[in-house]
Amino acid sequence: MRLLLDEHINPEVARQLRKKGYDVVSVEKVRMREAPDEDLLIFATSQRRSLVTYNVRDFQLLMADWHRAGKHHSGIIFVSEKSVSQKRVGPLVRALKKLLDTAPRSPDWLADHGLFLK
């Protein structure tokens, strides 16, 4: 599973996960900081990456729009501030590592779906 981290996520999360051998990039790394949400989802899909975001509301709406239009994406992983704080890097690194370690090996297992990270 490959991930793209939205701009609200500290790029250090991606760096730490890459050190552990995971294929994770931040929007800063791919020079897409402040890109519109749809452009991020288009890019993530073109790279077969699931998008990780705290921006639940906007991406849920975008996911629904894509579904209605018959567009496909590589999955969206929603993170709630209530369950995993943005203020510290460690908890998100651990939560994403757990997901990456337990996710099915198929790169498309999350395609066209959303998942809430706990």
C-alpha cells in the first residue's frame, strides 16, 4: 500500500515511515502543497496511492462526487483529531504503521473506498 499525506500532516510522518521501509510521501515532497483537494486525489490516484487526510468533510464530499460521476480513486484514509492528534507525530506514525502492516497486500484493496483510522 502506497500513501500520500495531505498538507495538514507533518511531513515528518512520511519521513519516519519511509525510514521503516514504507512507500509514503507528503504533499511537500511532491510539490503539491496548497493544491486543490481534487488535484490531490487525481495525483494520488495516478500514483496508485491512498490519500491520508484530516480534512474529513471536504474529502467525503469529493469522494461522493467522484462516486456519482463514475470516477475511481485509490482510497482515502480519514484521520480524526479526536482519535489521532495532529500535534504529535508519533501517534500518527504508529497508527499508519499498524494499518500498513495489517492491510491486505493487494495495492487496490482500498480503491474507491474510505477508511477511518483509529
